[in-house]
Amino acid sequence: MDLPVFRYHPDPIASGSIVPWDEACPCCGEVRGFAYDGPVYIEGDTPEGLCPWCIADGTAHEEYEATFVDREAFAEGVPPAAAEVICTRTPGFDAWQGEGWPSCCGDAAAFMMPAGLAELRARDRALEGLVLGHIVHEMGISGGAATRLLDRLNRDRGPTLYLFQCLHCGGPRFHIDGP
């Protein structure tokens, strides 16, 4: 069974937000083979094992008033309609202190993956310089502190780089968060 398509999170299995699951979804009652493994913002108990289909079609949002990304996560320039789709019909991702969702070309960027320096280098070594530029120019960290932060990026222990890609120009965008 093919997963639903998420415009702003194109490969939620690779990013770790969708995992294999052999139990029924609490929303639709179907055993679909996959479940969401990320943040759910909801009043009351969080249902475990929501299927990607209930997220994609909005059923999980309607049934539980659930959102999957904090509404405060969006960068300036994200259109309200895109933010609504991301919050209510798109798998989010676990961040240490809070998600950040960048924009580019007048739209929200697509979340690709959490990464440390090793994953970043494996994906594309040219990204390393762009991330260092982000640390210096966007985060306001310079000199040796910027290089140390870059060197400490770690997918599992933090600080973690969250890699995004513009849906229009294809350029990378970043969010860095840590414990």
C-alpha cells in the first residue's frame, strides 16, 4: 500500500516520522502497516498509532482536534494556507525544544530529515558550508563558536540540524535545535 503524499514532508519514512506498525489506527480502526511517530498537539491523551492516511485526509485533526506541528513554528513568509496544511494534515518531526519551519520563495519549505554532521556530509558535502553560513548569519553565532556548533551537530544526541528544501527553487533551508 502506497503512503499518502505529503507536499511538505515528502519522505516521512526516511525522516523517521512514519514507522512500521502492526496495530489498528485508533482513528479509522484499520491496520495499515504504518503509524505516525512524532509530536501530536492535543488536549487530553494522545492517541498512539495514528495512521498516515488519517493525518493526510484530515480525519485525525477532525476527530481529535490534533495538530502535528506547533503553530508558532513557522518562519515569516509562510502563507496561512500552507501553515494550516502542515499543522493539520502533515506529519511533524521531533525537535529538542521546538520545531522551526522555514520558508522560501513565498511558501513553506519541505521537511527532508533530521541530521548530524555525518548525515549532512553523506547527503552532500557542499551543504556543510551553507549550514555554517546559516549558523553565522541566521543564528548570529560567529568565529570558533560557529565551527564548534557545526562540528557538534548530531542527529541523535543534539544539537540537531533539520534539513528542509524549497519546493520552488530547490534550495536548502535549515533549522538547528538542541537540548
